[in-house]
Amino acid sequence: MFFVAAASSAAQPMIGNSVGSAIACSGLATAAEPNAIEKPAIDFPAEVPVDREKTAMLPQTASGYTRPDAKKRFRRYVNSTIGPFALLGNGIGAGFSTASNEPEEWGKSWEGYGRRFASNVGRNAIRNTITYGLDEALKLDSHFYRSQKRDVGSRVSNALLSVVTARKPNGKRTIGAPRLIGTYTANVVAAETWFPERFSWKDGVRSGTISLGFTAAFNLFREFILK
């Protein structure tokens, strides 16, 4: 799934770091949690008459969505920031960057690996903190949920749309400002602060875009492969 990185050779110096950042923030850290949006349909017994028109008027959330409580939302934030899968993702990304010597100023030594790992952890923490904070402030949910529809088109659409959308308390989609702002801010901050001087905010923007591309790839992985 790492083929997505080849889409932008201009951002090559930060691709390895984007791999780790995307893995850490892809939602795999919370993959074992029950999917809050998937609920079994209610079957009415055949012998009980049902007024379908009145039933349709009852308040319902989009796609059976139930907003997780505050405790679960915070647990997701912690797991995706410093949980084992998050740290593993950061380590894998650091390994790719060290193998390809990106950026070359940090070298291929263990010290260089450590700097890249710390960089991934830092970017991941910034991104998740901003995303979580804005989600809470705006009452949105940027977490990925598998599609209830099982046809290929709907599942692909859900995986890709989830990158740029979030859910309101009623389950309807809206622009995923928390994730977008968090992703681009984290990468721009990294490029402008602890990366070598030759990097600028433009490299951060490219890296953020690549990171979102990896997130889309991991969403597809979760949609079709990971159960």
C-alpha cells in the first residue's frame, strides 16, 4: 500500500516520515473497538402490525450512528497518539526514512533513526491533539467507520470520503476540518521548526497531502481487509 508515496516525488525528503505519521493516525490503534456506526436493523415480528409512516417519523441518526461518549473519544485520542500501534507506526516510518536517508542531514545512524522517530511522534501528537481538540469544540467525530453498505462502490466511497469529512452528532457528514487542519498544521510545524533549514512550509503542505493519501489507503485496508 506504500505505492501512494510515489505520487509526489517532489516531496520525497518527507515521504518516509509521512508513512509513519499515516500509520499512527490511520485508526488502526482503535481497530479492535466495536464499530459504533454499525447496528443491526430492527426486524418487527410479522404478527405485530406496524404503522410504517409513523415509524419513519421517529428521530433517527444518519446510518444508525451513535456518537461515542467522552471517555471513549478521549481513549481513542490517547491510543492514536501514544498507544502501541501509534508508536509502531512511527517506528516503521522512521525505518523507511533512515533506509532512504531522508533527510540526508540526519544520516543513517541510530542517532538519525532516533531523530526521525522523535519527529514522527511529534507530528503525530500535534495532529491528533488539534484534531481531538477541534472535534470536541465543534462536536464532530473524525473517527473512521466502515460502511454499512457492502457493495464495492459504497465501501470505496466511504473510505475516501472519510479522509476529508467528519460526522455531526446526528451522524451526517460535514467537512472534516479537524483532521485537515491537524494534518497540515503538524507537517508545516515540523518543516519550519525541527527539520533542516532547507525545508519550508511548502514541504510541510506536500507532506500533509501525502499523509492524507496514506490515510485513504489505510481506510481502504480497514474497509476491505481488516475486520
